[in-house]
Amino acid sequence: MVVSRGVVRIESGADSETLEAGDSAAFRADVAHAIVNAGKADAVVYLVDIYR
């Protein structure tokens, strides 16, 4: 996932990470997870799912 604009928090399992514009992260999608807008403005993210 890449953040294009805004601030988001990724919660995956017991882990949490806050990302800002220009940041990227990978996380396991086979555990409970959420992508949360952590800012006051709209956030734009690009997410690519790879199924194996």
C-alpha cells in the first residue's frame, strides 16, 4: 500500500503503523486488519492485492 495524500493507520493483528504521504507498507491480509483515515482531511491510498 502507498499513501498518496493524507495520513492513515494500518492495523494488522496486534501491529499498528501510521503512514503519511509518500510512505508505503506491506501487511498480511489473512489476519484481522483495518486501514483507518488517521487525519482530518481525505486520504488517498493505492492498494495492490496479490492472491497466491
